[in-house]
Amino acid sequence: MSSNGSKLEIYGALKPGRTLGEKDMESKVKALQMEDLNYSSVSRISSQLLHWKTSIDSIQVQHKKQKGRRYTLSRDILNALDSKLNSYTLKLLKIFRNECSGCDEADYAVFQRLDSVSQQTYGTILPLIKILEGSEQNSLTVDEHPCGLAGNLELRFLEYLIQWKCPQLIRMLEFSWARARSNGYFVPDARNLNARVYRAQLNSMKPLDFCVEATYLENSTVYAKNLAVPPTTAFLSTLSDIILTEQSITQSFSMKTQENVRVNILKQTLYRSEVLTKLISSLMKNYRASPDVNKIDLKSLQELCKAAGCAESFMSGLVEGMYKTMEDAFSQRTGFADLQKLIHYDEEILCHLFEDASFKVGFERSWKTHCSTGSRAQIMATDLIKCLNTFFKQKSQDADLIDQQLEQFISRARKLFQLNGEIVPAFTRLCLLRRAVKEGRTFLTYLFEAGPPTPEMKVYNSLLSENLPGDSHLRSVKDSLEKSYLAHLHLNIESPDIGPVILTKRDVEMIYKPESVETLRLPEDMRPLWGTIEEKISTKINTSTCKTKLNLIPMLNTVELQTPFVLPNSRPLVIQVNLLQATVLLQFSQCDCLSFYELKKQCQLVDDELLTKTLRSLSRIGLLLQNRAQFTFNNRFQPKGVNRRNNTMRIDFHGSQPG
């Protein structure tokens, strides 16, 4: 035996009782106060215990039986510690119950404090328990099990709350969830508490009535039911954030529970009666409000509708939303750059949604039906070409680039909105015929004068290359206008400068209702003038061609009239008006004041509405002054917006100066 006194006390020969060293160690452990634990005291005991364990392991084989004493001591100390920890945890539980006031926020602060204190205490004693458990496990036989204090120690406070069916625990959990939902800063705290309660529940060796996953599922159902669900697209993003938050909070739960929570929230929000339908409607109304956001929202809504069995409703809403958005953009004469973005957005959206092959088939069928219903395609094509007219009149430094983009845009819009049969007639009617008869010689000169092709002619060539319905008539109209231009080159018409256009009867009917021709026939005062022009045209152009193609449209052909008003540049003001406006103004050359009925009689008009429109247009610009049914020529008329280099002012049929 060693002469070392302490070793003799600890490792002496086996005796029925404890040695003084063993009793001393056991008493030190039992004397530990859980409420006042500190690392230094626990470390000292742990060091002594570790030293004792190591010393016994180094004893020679003949002292093998000494190990039984070490293991017995470890087990006794573990039991003592376990008892102390039980008492300590029960005290904490009692404190928690006593300090609960019923105020969730205050009670949660108490809960957090006690939970933190308990974890700190458990953490302090843990090294000692691990040493003791190491000795205990080394002595196990096949039928024995470890106490396992170290593995579950940090959860003991929560385990007691669960086992004692403490209602405050559920309240604390619900408060932590509510706080995390309202402020993302608290999500980690709620997630951590969930994970610890979930582990404590799994570690319990007794049957439990409590299940944190079931409690959360029930709580999330109530939460979702109380959510306000505005039928706006913004709610989709909000809902996505809500679900992400819930998934973050429930990270430690089983995948099945996480999915159940997600589905449950959807059932209580989007899948409520009519909510999804209203949301679809709202999304389509705001189809182009936030393209980047909507792209994500539309995909989410597509998947949600499919899961909810509302795929048809989503498809119908998308069809109407897309079509209406472009329809509005055209009718509002949206700028070319914005239209390009919109058509690109439409294509991107469809490409995104067409990842679902079954949706692609259904959408294309529904879209085709929608586009071809009624006069939709004709209206869409008309508005598109009216937008084009606006673009054509705008000059750009990058004209070649713009022209190329225009051609591409027309082709993409035609294909997307199924306008194959309508685009050429609309272009023919609005870009060529109407502008020709409205602007007369000016437009024809612009169109056919020697030089680079105009944007209109580039689009004309582009449409012809597509072999679309109506292209033969398009060629015919272009031929008619070219002949009109050649006629102008050979005419020498004195003022008033009328720009006649040679058209076929079919061409006229494209821009003028047949029943209006008689109403709009040239007033008698103007007929001699037109007869002179017609005679000049007949002498310059093949007579048979002239007889079949020459038509006059008084409402649209332009006349220039010289007025008595002198401009600052000492030149007389010349106004450009249509033939009916000119006829009315000519009546005031004899008398400054005339009534509505006197004007109607002198102009030999049979249509009150046309005369009313004409008088209104002249009154709006200020050439005539109106007092009820009396009209007076304004001898003090002050023209506005007339270029100093030019003495000409054009007045359109609305009584304004076109830009």
C-alpha cells in the first residue's frame, strides 16, 4: 500500500462501510445548494472525483474489486444529485405559478427568467454529472440502463411543466408565437422554445396529454381565421411572408406538421368562400401595376388555384386581365416604350405559367375563344393602329431603330392577340386612307416623295411580307394614293388649296358609312370649285380611271382660307379647315351675324347635327361668338400658337389645333 495518507483512506482494504475519503466526497456533493451553485465549487469537486476515478483505474489487477466501490459511490451521488435537481425544479415551478399575474407579457418575462436560471444551474452541474455518468456506464451489465441525467438536464424545467399539465406553458408558447408573428425579431426565440419543448415532450417516459405540435396547429388555425383577407394582390405577398414565418417558427417540428400548418393557413384564408375568386379578379385588374411582383404572385396564385380546384377561374381571370390591360393601353394611346414593356411582360408571364403543360393547353384554347368573340379583334386592331399613327407622327433621332422595333412590336402584338385578319384592314383604313383624305396633299407628298421610306411604308412592306388576309386591298389602296400623288404633281390649283384624293368606292366605304355619303355631299356654293378641279384632274389622268375612282369626302378634305386677320409678321392668317367649316365661314362674308336656321338654309344642309358640330368647332377656336342660336363672326379674333415662320393655322373638327 502507498504511504500516501489520502490514498490509504480512499483505496484501503474493503470494509463494510465507507472510507473517510468517500464519505467526505459524498458529503461535499450532497452539501451543494442548487440555488447558489457556482463553477468554482463544482469544478473543485469534479477535479477531486476525476482524480479519484483515475487513481482507481491505475490500481493493479489484484485490487480489481476496489472498482465496485467507485461505481457504487457514483451511483449514490447521482441519485443524490437527481433528488436535489428534482427539489430545485419543483421550487422553480412553484415560483413560476406564484408569480404569474395573468398578464401574458409579464408572465412570459418570469418564465424566461426562470428558464434561463434553470439552464444556467443545469449547465453548472453538468460537468460533475458527466463524470459520474461515465463511471456508472462503465459498470453496466447487459440488463442495466444509465440514468441519463446529462442528456436531458437542460430540459428538466420544461419536462416538469409538461408533466404537471401546467396551463401556463401553453399560454407562454402561444404568447411567444404571437410575438414572433408580429415582429420577426422574436422568431428565433419562438423557434428555440418550440425545439426545446418538442425535445422535452419526446424525452418523457410517461404518456402525455400534451403535444406541442397539436397545440401549435390549433393555435395557427385560430390565427389564420382571424386574419383579414383583403381581395388585393398585395395579400399574396403578405400571405407568403406569413407562411414563411410559420415555417421558420416550426422548424423543429416534423415535416408533416409543418405542411399541415401551411395547408391549414391556406384553408382559412385563400380557400374561404369567394376569397380566391375576388383575389383573382383583383390581380387581373392590377395586372400591370407591379410587373415584377405580379410575376411571382401569378405563379403562386396559379399553384394555389390548382390545389384548390379553381384552375378554370384563374385561367378565365388571366385571359380577361391580359386582354383588358392591353386594350386599355391601346385606347389610352400609351407610349411606345410602355407598350413594348407590356407586350414583353405578357410573353414572360405566359412563359412562366406555361411550365404547367396542362395549363398551357387550356389557356391557349380559352384565349383563342376570347380574342375571336364579337368584335374584340377589330376593336383591338383599330386601337393598335391608332397608337401607331401617334408613333408615326413623332420624330426620333433613332428613327431606324424605332422603325425596326415598331415592326417587331406589331408582329408580336398581332400574334399574341390573334389579329391576323384585322391588322391589315385597320392599317389600310387608319394609317393610309383616313390620313390621306384628312391631310390631303401634305400626307401624299410625305408618303411618296423621293427619299428614304417613311415608317408607314416600312410597316406597309412588313405587313405584305407576312401574307396576311387583306394584303391585296392594301396594295390597291397604296396604288390609289400613289396615283393621287401623281395627279397633284400635274395640277396647278389656285386658292383655296384643295387636296383631292382618288379612291375606289370600296376604299371610301372603309372610312365612311355608305348612308352618310348623301348627307355629306358638297354644298352648292362649293360645287363649282370642285367641278373645276375635277375637270383639271380629268385632263391630266386617264378619264376612265378618274370616273371610277374619284370621290369627294367634304368632311375630311382640307381647304385653306385666307382671313382678314394680320399676324405680327405682317402676313395674313390662313386657316386650314374642312369643306363644311369653310362653307359655313363663307356665309359670314356678307353678314357678320347669322342664326342657326339661316346658316342651315344658306349652306343647303339637311343634317342639323353636322351643322351643330361645325359651328361648335368654330366657336371653340374663337372665330365665331355664340349667343344661344345666334352666331357672330369675331372680328377681334386673336390666333394662338401660330408659328412666326408660318402664317397657317389648322382647325380640326373638334375646334382645336392638332399637334
